[in-house]
Amino acid sequence: MTILSPDGSAVATNTIFWSEEIAADGVYIIEVNAVQPVTFSLKLQVQ
């Protein structure tokens, strides 16, 4: 998995983990910790 930084350069993603489920309707948050001190939070709706 590759995450691009806002300027378009690739950011290495060594650690990807699922947080706990935050809602009963199947919404999860994925935290992607890059080499730089940046955390991307993505919300996914499981259907």
C-alpha cells in the first residue's frame, strides 16, 4: 500500500493497523503511520 503526501511524493507506510470498531454499523478507522511523523486516518464504510 502506498500513500501519497499532499505534494505527490510517495510516503512509505510500514505500519498499518485497524483501530477498534467505532460504530455498530461497521465503520472502522485505519491508522497509517508513515516514516515521517504523519498519521493518515481513513474512514471505511463496510457494506
